Amino acid sequence: MRYEDFYRQSIEQPEQFWAEQARLIHWETPPQQILDQSRPPFRRWFVGGTTNLCYNAVDRHLAHRAEQLALVAISGETGFTREFTYRELHREVNVFAAVLQQLAVGKGDRVVIYLPNIAEAVFAMLACARIGAIHSVVFGGFAAHNLALRIDDAQPKLLIATDAGMRGGKVISYKPLVDAALAESRSPPPHVLIVDRELDPLMTHMAGRDLDYASLRAQCRGAEVAVTWLESNEPSYLLYTSGTTGNPKGIQRDVGGYAVAMALSIRTVFDIAPGQVMFSTSDIGWQVGHSYNVYAPLIGGATSLLYEGLPTRPDPGIWWELCEKYGVRTMFSSPTALRVLKKQDPAWLKKYDLSSLQWLFLAGEPLDEPTARWITEAIGVPVIDNYWQTETGWPAITLMPGLDLKSVKLGSPGLPAPGYKIKVIDENSGEEVAPQQKGVLVFEPPLPPGCLTTVWRDDERYVVSYFSSFKDLLYNSLDWAIRDEEGYIWILGRTDDVINVAGHRLGTREIEESVATHPAVAEAAVVGVHDELKGQLPIVFATLKQDAGDGAAAIALAMQQCVVNRLGAVAKPSRVYVVNALPKTRSGKLLRRLLQALAEQRDPGDLSVLDDPAALEEIRRALARGPQLGG
Ligand code: AMP
């Protein structure tokens, strides 16, 4: 089918279109109404239908593909590979679900999962889905404070963690971070279930609170746990993401709409049919990991490869070796990972037979042309950039090789995905801008199935954050964009203070708050500056309560450590400037964009909003002098 016809039908006859797509999944009770828009901007898809994500991802395949590989968990760090057929996955998920039930976890309870890319993370997610518990996976690279914030918001009944992960050959203990997070948390769960990988011999258990998964698993061996059927719009999971405040938002997803979006996209976007192999290199702590390491390939009856570690360990050929070994058809990664591989000896790419590989998808951050060109030539398959957000759950702008591949235009993620009514509008008038003009990327309601349904326990924040900037309840993506005459969209970066480091979304406010925990700091401003490898890196400008003289460098180092300890190494500032003043507006708002422009040696633009011109000179001087840390 032509992309144009498919897309047009999704927009002009949404109910008919989505009723058709709903047949891709199993419904225990069919939906009674395809779309309910009686309370915009909320919308409900497949109202009255009951289904279950775990049933669709696992049980449904037992009849035809029980002996096919469902999940291959490879660790480039430990060197171990574990393979699970659909039958084995079914067994493991049932046992995990039985363990959850033993711990009194049931429908609607939250479970925080703080695990690296190991098979148990997938079992835990699917086990929650099976019994109607709401999982909230926290990225393993986040430190204690980030974990505590998420625990306090989700108020889980259980935390699932591990003794340790590994990165670059180094053991990274998780348990001390868990202990610190629970000490900080206002709503610590009664139990922590530990998947002990025996990587950290020094791990200690807190009697009564900490439980060993292996022992409980042994007790529940052979257990079968009935599927809990959920109404399509009940919550399936939460995933926290950064915004402009220091508090992350709990993006809430439904059951039926998400399952349909996964089933549709795995075929038409990612071109994966049952029995084929998908390799998404994302961490399960991010949205891509949820959707394309776990739910979509499994709902689609495919084999999913899950990878723990760096793309360069044990050697820079490891990902290509896996493509050859498992006959990967579609690979999904990030521009940063590819930029890392680009620096390696090109011989690694020639070493393996990549004839099975048909597509490489990249997402999460802007894809620069040199990287796109290099990898397209190196592997000889089309590289497909696709744009989405944690909020959307699946690509909003992409090409669809599983349906009808339109021409790739380097630098653009392509065309709107089905159901996304995309506009580029003027930020002041709200009117659509002409082709090639910069504007704000917005989606007209209703958002298609799969997108967030609300912010966890905060409907008001959902409305205010996304739907209150423009008339007609347009969804504000908070990204700048341009559309060309052929309808292709180019993404130009965020309109807010969110930054993107190696595809990881970070709020500058969260980093500022962490810097300000240092007792010597009066105020901090964090901005993202361009970096060749990671896209952007956070840098800090901070004022101190008292002149520190020669001690400023030591304080700068301590500020950096405050961020690493609270948020995790992912948010580590690359440079710290200690300054005497920060540029602000007359009403006292930090002018982060001005700081960013100066740090990137760009024109700072309109300076009339600046309260005190001396602050501008102070920043110029600091930049000329160099940072107290980094450089
Ligand atoms: P996250 O919610 O972490 O997936 O981050 C979403 C943000 O990443 C978007 O709002 C964009 O700013 C950026 N982003 C995601 N995909 C792309 C892409 N293909 N090109 C440019 N920016 C992207």
C-alpha cells in the first residue's frame, strides 16, 4: 500500500483505520467504541475492549512459535549470552509473576524496576503487565536522588534491583545507590527484590526488607499465573522523563492503544514480520528500550536482541558480529553510538557478513549528515532517522519501509507516522508557517494510540505542560521544526530548557538543583553546549556565597561530584565556570539561552531583556579566562 493512502486514511477516517489496526492484537473482549473524545485533550482508544500486554507479547505465540527464540540477552561486559524461546520466556515470566503475587503485588500496584539490560528486566516488565501491576523502569545510569524522586512519585509496592551492573569492564554497584535512594525516599516500598548477579561480593542485604530473587524463583518453579485482563485505557506503565522543572514527569501509558501502536509500527515502520530478528541497542530504561527491545518485537512474534555494555566491548565489531550470528534484519540505535563506532578501525565493519541486515534506524537526537553518510556507505543499507519522544511511545515522524519506503533525505526524519496530524506553527500567532519557515512542531488532537494518556496522578500537569501553549488544544512537542514543500520535517532543537546528551533527555533545572546542593554555591545556571560526539554536554555557570579565591577549582570539582552523586554520570557537567553574576531578566529569570549562545560563540541576539549588562561582560570574561573545571 502507498504511504500516502495509508496515512490519509489514518487522518480522514481515524476510527475505521484504527478499528482495522486493532485486529493486529488479541482482545479478550472487543472494543465497544474505537475513540472517545468527549473530554479533550484526554482521549480514550478502544473503549471497553479488554486485553493484556503480556498475553500479546508471550502467550499468544505459544501455539505457533513456542520453540522460536523470543529473547537473546547478550552482555558484552560479562561475556555471557542467554537465549530464551517463547516457551522459556513464558515460563520465566510466569515464575516472576508468581513471585510478585507472593509479595502481595497486584493490579494497579506500582513496581519500580532498577536493572540494567538483563533478561530479568524483561521478565519483570512482562510479569507486571501479566498481573496488571504498573511498572516504572528507572534507567540504571541514574543515581540515588533520581531514583528516590521516581519512587516518591510512583509510591511503589516493590523495588526490583540488582547487586551490580558493568560498564567498560568496571563493576558498578547498584545496591548502595538503592540503599541511599530508600534512605532519602518519603515512600520507600516494604521490599526490595534483588536479582543477584554475583558481580559485587560486598553486597549486603537489609534483613526483612531485601529479598533474594533466586530463592523466591526456586519456590515458585513451574507456577502458572492467570492473565489479568485490563480495560484498554487502564494504565500499563509509567516512564519518567525530564521537563523544565526539577521534578520529572511520570508519562503514563495505556494498554490497548499501546499494544496496537506496537503491533502496527513493528510491521510497517520497522519492517519486522513474525520470526524475524530485531536488535535495538537502547537501554531498557528509555522509551525505545520499552517499545523496541521489549513490547513491539515480542507482540510482533519476532526475536529481540538485548545488549548490555558498550558498542566497543569486547571489541568494536561486537554489534556487527551479533547481526551476522542471529541474522538481524532491523537494527535500531542512536547517532551517538554510531559516532563512537565511526572512530574505530573500519575493518571491524568488513569482518562480518551483514547480508541479513536490511535497515538501520536511528533516533533520540539529531542525526548529523556526516555520520548518516558514513554508516550508509559502510553497511550499504538505508539509514532511517526517526523522531519521537518519551511521550509519543513510538515514532511520530519517520519513513515506513515496512509499508512503502519514500526517499531518504539526510537530516530529516521524514514524514508523519499514521495518526499524527503534524503542523509547524508560528510561536506567537499559532498559525501554520510557510514551507521552509521555522516554527513549533505541534500535533492536532487526538493523539494517536500509543501516546501518553496523562501524567501520573497529575492530569493538570498533562494539560498545562502539553496542551495550553496554543489554541485548539494543540499538543506542543516543545521542538522547533521546518517542513519542506514535500512535507518532510526537519527538527531544529528544543524550545525549552531540556538538553539532549547522547540521546538522553536531561532537564537543566535538575542539574542546577544538584549543583546548588553544594553549600558554597549561591546560584547555578546549566546549559547544553554542542559536542561532536554526544550532541550536547551540560556546562555550569555558578556564583558562590563567598569569594573562594584559589579554592574555586576545588569547589567546581565538588559541584561536578554533587551532580554525579545525585543524578548519575549521565548528567556530569563537562565544564564549570565560577562567576560573579549570572545574566537575568528584570523579573529575575535566568537567561540560559544567552549563556548558551555565548558559550557556543554565537550571536546572543536580543539583549534588551537583560537586567544588568555587567553580567554579560562577566560571562564573556569567564569564557575568555576558561573554566575552573574541564576545558
Ligand atoms: P526523549 O523523550 O528522551 O526521547 O527525547 C525526546 C527529544 O529528543 C525530542 O523532543 C527531540 O528534541 C529529540 N529527538 C528525538 N528524536 C530526534 C530525531 N530523530 N531528530 C532530532 N531530535 C530528536
